[in-house]
Amino acid sequence: MYRLDTYYDGNLELSVKYSDGLEAFTDYLIKCIDVGFAKELATYNLSLPTGKMYTKNFNRAGFIGGK
């Protein structure tokens, strides 16, 4: 099971579960592109069934980080 979690300013706003890995990665790459509705910080975490997690961080100042 793949899971995409969206955090705005440290609060979990949305958690979506996927059975299809391609759909999960597509949403992560296409929909998680900016700070969204967060006041300061948006964090997007994509969790894979293997335990690996991909993260993107965006803040209002324009800094983008991720692993």
C-alpha cells in the first residue's frame, strides 16, 4: 500500500492511500509542487510498501527541499 500525506504548517491535512504505485508517484510528482494552502510550510510524504519514504518541503520564502 502506498500513502501520500500532506502536512501544512506541521498539521496533517490529507492522507491518501493507493494500491497502484504509478498513480501514487504521479500524484506526488505532479500535484505536490508548491506551498499550497499552508501559511509557512508544506510537507509532502510518499510512503512505499518497502518502508522507504520520499519527502518534499516547500516554504513561503521559496526554499524547496526533499529526499
